[in-house]
Amino acid sequence: MGLLLIARFTIQEAFHRWLLLAMLLLNLLLLAVFALMLNAAYTGQLARVGEQSNPQLYLLEFDLSIGILSVWAAYLLSGAMTIVLTIGMTSMEIEAGTFAVIVSKPLRRAEIIFGKWLGYALILSIYTAMLFFTFLGLIYWRTGYFPENALPALGMLELSTLVLLALTTLGSTLLPTLVNGAVAIMLFIGAPLASFVQLISTTPSVTAKNITTLVNLVIPTDALWHGASYYLIPSFVFGIAQQRGLLNGLNTPFTSTQPIPPALLAWAVLYCIFLPIIGAIRFQRRDL
Amino acid sequence: MSSNSALDRRSGNPRPQHDENSSMSSASRLSAVEIQGLRKVYQQIVAVDDISLVTYRGEAFGFLGPNGAGKSTVVKILTGLVAPTKGTVRVLGQPISTVETRRRVGYLPEFPSFHRWLKARDFLEFHGRLYGLRGAILEKRIREVLAMVGLAGREQQKLGTFSKGMLQRIGLAQALINKPDLVILDELVSGLDPVGQRDMRELLCELKAEGTSIFLNSHLLADVEAICDRVAIINQGRILKVGAPAELFDKKKVLEVRVDHISEELLQRLNAAELALERAEDDPCRLLIEIQRDEQAADIADIVHGCGARLYTLAPRRLSLEQIFFQTIDALHQGN
């Protein structure tokens, strides 16, 4: 019961903070700009469609590119929102002294951590889903294209958000707010570098592969993004690419021709479960 | 004072001291707080050093000491915010870690910091819910505690607009929302104006009269004297003395005597009356005279007049907290 009270309180608090409202307003602005640019770009594409030998493929290429890039933007924005909103979820309360009258109440400390986690998980999951569907909805409105496996792709994005939330949940029980934020940002931004280097390299390197695996274990967000990108590409595109020997060309820093390996997916799920548990154990023993 | 040695033989530390009468009469009473061999070390710093203490149900107990004496650390251990390095603590007969114990305890920290976006009513509703209160009972209790702390009519005001004193009051309201059996207060009146201080003291006296146990941390003598049945003096993490305030603070009656001039004859006659006297360093016309009986005050007035001096002041002099500390420490050293 205490857990649900804390979760509700966390949601109320988030909406009373200017931070969330400011981020939502900026997102609205960004979506408006995106809609205008999408409209202009697609109008330009249509104007040149007559010059193409394969107009359908020409338009599909545009639809796919804008679809993947917009969902990538949703992935980045939800990651940024997760970090900004949750870096101080525990540490800021400790630093401000607001926990003294809450922790002394008849509830377990773990309920406070899991309650806060639950509150933020609900907010961020809804936020991610809204961004995802708004971007894809705008694309559908203008081009008529909607990815056939949108829901599995959204699942990957949601899991990525929960992975980051798990990281900041643990971090805020161990580190001061700013340090926790710096760690989360460095890991979130740094994670794709490993796959960038690996994909740019022309000769396969075992070392690079091992480092990428290690990075994915430390912070699986980039692996989950690549898993999401796989679902954003229609299956017949993979078929055509394979027929023409171009399948490797779809392996880019932004896209993948393979779904996320089941072991890595399982690790990401365990990551979401165990990091907050470790955070709760740490908080249980912490002097306030 | 305890009949035991002033020093714990094992540790060499001052032993927890109970005034004999209180201990005897309290033998059959239930404890509110039981602290045994409590020690807290923050990295290398010893904040609390082998404290043992018992307070009783319905008793208002004062914890008096200067800043940095270890008072707040003890309170944080009592409320479960800090884990002891060593020793045991029982609150209302149970470990504070149990949810059931916490349900019966109210706590106001030294520097109450609350979520400023909350309205006063919502703040109390949240804390009431944390205690398991719901519905009409909670609504009624919110109205009651707001009235008790003098904030009736402020239900819809955001805490961010509250003054320091109002925050202290709403903090006390959340500590009382569950009708606690034990209320633990850390420097209650620090943010209050004189009227607020008086109101809070009166409120605590009412709570005590209703049977609520009070554990009051303070560095203000006036607070503990007005409210508390017994007081512990703590310094550098150790309890120096425990007893009733009157016993601790008024053991020596010292009169401040101010006259127009101090003659040799006056000093000789006061000495002849076997009065311990001391000349004040800051005022050549002022004497500090220790008396054993109240009638000696009248004798002093007679002697002053008899010597032809004019008496300007003849008033009891209260010892400052600092003087009480020094006296207590000196007494312990002499006892050794």
C-alpha cells in the first residue's frame, strides 16, 4: 500500500515540477516543426516521383528513412527525459531533507524506492509511447506509411527507457544527483560508439565485438535501439535486399538486420529488475 | 543521581544516570524509549559514545546539549533514519524497524524540509495516508491538527508560501496526525517567534497531559524546563547527567546582588555570615552570592542596609547552559 502511495505521490510531484511541463512543451514544439518539415520534404519527393524508374521503391525509401529517424528521435528524447526526470529521484530528496519525515513513517524503505520507480516507469512509458505514436502518426498522416511491426519496436523502446530508469534508480541511491546524471548521460551517449566503430570497421574484429558486447551488458540501450530498428524495416525489404546481396548495407549505426539476441534481451529485462533491487538494498542500509 | 558509580567500569564513560526517585517510581512503568550501549561512528568521527537511557510512557523527556553534542544523531537513530554502529534501541517496547512501532510514533526533524508544491491539506493527507489513515477519520484528523498548531484556514495554501515558523507548525501537525503514543521533536521552536514558541510549549504540555510521551531535543533551557519531566544533558556524544530539570538546574541558588558601592565592611560581614561570594568581573558594584536557604536572601538585604549601602538588585541568577555543562563536567572530574 505504501508503495502505491509513493508511486501516486511521485506522479503528482512530476506534474508539479516545471521540468516535466517544460520538456512536454518543447516536445510539442519539436513535433510541430517535424510535421512542417515532413510535409515540405514529402511534397518535394512527390514532385520528383515522375523522374524515378521505380516510383514505389523511391517513396518507400523515403518512408523508411523518415520512419526510422523519427523513432530514433523518440528513443533519444525518451532517454533524455528519463535521465533529466529521474537522476535525483532518491539523492535529491536526501539532499533536500524531504525524506526525513517520509522514511520515518510506517513503510519499508524498499517501498519508497519501488514506489518511486513505479511512478516514474508509468510516466516515462506513457511518454515514450506517446512520442512513438505521434511521430509515426504524423508520417502516416502525410505518407500513408506505418511500420508493420510497430508494437515490437515500441516494446524495445519501452524496455530501453526502463533500462535507463533502472540505471538512474540505482545511481541515485549511490551517488549525488549531479554525478548520477553525468554517469547516466555518458553511458547513454557513449553506448552507441562501440557499435559505430564496429560497423565502420571494414574487417571484422573480435576485440571490437567483445567490447561491444561488454558495453551492451553495462548499458543495453543501444542494443535495444538496434532491436527496435529491425522491427521498423518491413520484412519484404530484407527479402529484396538479400536477393540483391545488399543485406549488409542495412546494418548501419542506426539500423540492424537482426533482432536483438534473446540472451541480450533477457539481460535487459534482468537489468531492469535487479538494478532497482540493488538500489533498494543500498538505500535500506543508508544513513539519512 | 544513580547510586551506581558515575563511571561505567567497562568503558570508563559517564554512566546513564537516573534520579533515584524517578527510577524507583518508574520501575513499574512501561518504557517509551530504551537505549542501551548506543554508539554511532561516522567514518572516523564518534557522534554518540556508549549512551544508555530509558524514558517512560507519558513522560516528557528533554535531551539537552550544545550543537554537535550528538542529540540529532540519537534522534535519527530513534526514528530509524540512521543505523547504530553498536547498541540496541527499543521504541515503545519494540525495535523501531517494525512498521507497527512507526505507526505509533510522530517525528519532526530539526530543519523540516517539505515538498513545497503541496498544499497544507494535501501534505497532511499524504502523511496521514502513510500512517494508514483514510476517509472521514483522516479528514477529521487533518482539521484537528491544523487547529492544534494554529494553521486552521490555511488548508489550501502551498507550503512554498509558508514562513519558517509556519513550516515548523505544519511539520508538527504531520507528526501528530496519527495521534502518536510517542512524539519525537528535534529543536521544535528553532524557527518560531516568541508567540509561536509559547503556543508550541502549551501544545506540548497539553499532549503530555493527554498521556503522549515526548522526546524533545533542544539546546534551549527554557524549552525543556517548561515541558520536560526529566532531562538528559549530553555533550560530545556522552550523557553527562539525567534528572528532573529543577534538580539539574537549580541545585545551587546564586543571587545576583548589585549595590551602589562595595565596602570592605560589607564583604567582611557577608563572609562572616558564611555566604560564598564572588565579585563580578564586569561590574565593580555586583556580587554573586551562593545561598543554601531562601531566608539568607533577607539576611543579605539586612547586611547591605546595615553597611550603609543602597541595594539596587537582589535577584536569583540562573545558570547558563554553558555553566551547567562546565559545572557538570567539573563535578564528574571531582567525583573521580
